[in-house]
Amino acid sequence: MAQKKSFTKNLNPAMQFISTAEETKPEVKTETFIERAEAPKGYKLNPVYIETKSKRLQLLVQPSLYEKVKAIADRENKSVNELIHSILEEATREE
């Protein structure tokens, strides 16, 4: 007959899957982001402020306006999202 397991000497097996405060997080290499990004003329890149994620925006438009935007996007071989993003970037560009 098998003996009962004793957990007095060892940690509970479930604790292997629970992280502790002493564990360190893996380091993120910022060099990979810096190599891909380009700073505007006269600016330096700061790895803390490089955008790596996108924000989701819900935009309500009339169906007729959407069809016009979709037609323009198709003409330029872009998605509607890419077209709207480029329009917003151009409109908010500081000169």
C-alpha cells in the first residue's frame, strides 16, 4: 500500500504555480523598439514613451459617409482604419 504524502518538509505542490513577491519580472529590451521607431527631426527617442499598443476608438458615422470613406480607402488600397488613422495624423500634425 502506498504511503501518504507528507507536505511538512516540502512546499504544497500548488505553490509551484503561484508567483511570489520575490520573483523578478523579465527585462524588456527597449533597443528593439528604438531600432524600429524614428524620432521626428530635432527630437530624441525616449524608450519610456514609445507607443507599443493601440487605443480602441468607437466611431459612429452615417452609412452614406462610411460608404464614401470605404470607397476612398479601396481606391488607395488601404483599410478604412488605415485611412482614418492617416487623416487624423495629418490633421493633428504640429508644424
